[in-house]
Amino acid sequence: MTSQTTTVPAATLALGDDALVLAQRLGEWAGSAPVLEEEVALANIALDLLGQARVLLSLVGDEDELAYLREERAFRNCQLVEQPNGDFAHTIARQLYFSTYQRLLYGRLAATDGPLAGLAAKAVKEVAYHQDHAEHWTLRLGDGTDESHQRMQQACDALWRYTGELFQPLDGLDLDTEAMERAWLDSVTTVLEKATLTVPSGPRTGAWSAGAGRQGLHTESFGRMLAEMQHLHRSHPGASW
């Protein structure tokens, strides 16, 4: 088995924040998904991600304090997961990009003897469903009506600039991020082409136009989302059920 360094607090926090923030975004679809089946599917994906976030954050400190009492600049999630849901096509494009990355990441971590191997072995099975779900809807929307095709293309184009940050090295994890990026591009390209969509053009390795989330710099919408997520806990400090 491949070994990895055993000191991973920075990486663990970043991965936990990714899962937490995307779970919150997907939870925003409750009561407004386009069909009931998707209401359930998105909620289940959100719960999977929340479970991942709880495990990861608990390895760093108190999970509730980390989720509800940190300021915006202390979060280390990538900017992709904090992007607003937009229409359903934007949510699906965001999920396609991120779940493809997560499946590659956890697949590699599960093959190590590092501290995240156990979590990764469980999470990669969950993420396989997340990716399959996103791929199904990408194909359905991309190769559907003229309007669904246009919306899916616009979503893929708009979110493309946020994907490069996924492959920046994470402090504490010894992963071949260049190989991961190549595998990610191959996988995403295959899906988009099957969906009759054009793969977005733009800079790739080392020249992405967004990518400061890992350093605590976030987009404007993140602050509003965080305020909503933390409101109840901050309004009633120390409260319990």
C-alpha cells in the first residue's frame, strides 16, 4: 500500500469544509427542487456530504464550533462548492465537476495506509452515486431540448473557472494532483461530449482564474450563505436539544 504523511490537519479541514459547504448549498433545494424525486436525491447527497464533513471536522476539533463559530476567512473550502445553486443546470454542473474530483480523491486516499483511508473507503462508494447522478442529469439536459442544452452549456461554462483549485496541492497529502487533473479532464470531457456539450475553453494547469478559497478568500455569495447557516447557533449560544 502507498503511505502518506500522518499530519493532515490542513488537508482535513479543507476537505471537511468542502463537504460542509456543498451540503449546505444542496440543502437549499429543499422544497424547491424541480421534481419530488430530485428533492429526495439532492437531500440524500447533502446528507452524505454532511456525514463526511462531520468525520473530517471532528479530526480537527469540535465539529460544531468549526461549522458555526468560525469567520468567513477561516474556512478553507474551494470556491466551486460555495457557488450559488442558480438554476438546476448550475447545480448539476457544480455537482458533476466536484463529485468527479471527490471520487478520484477518495479512491486514491482509500488505497493508502494514512489517517483518512477509512473515511475514504466509505466515502468513495457514496461519491460514486453522486457522480452517476450528476452524469445522468448532464446527459439528460445537454442532449434534451434546445433550452435545456443552452442552460447546461451556460452552467458548464460559468463554473469551469473554479475547477482548477481542486488540483492545488493540499498541505499534508502526498497525491499526484497532476495525474488527478488529467483523469478528471478525461472523465468530464467524455460526459460533456456524450451530452452534446462543448467542453469549456480556458486556461488549465497552473493558470486558472479562480482558486483562493484554500487561503480563506471567498466569493461574495459565500458570506451570505454562511450567515444563514450560522444564524441559529450564534443566536442561541450553548443551547442544546
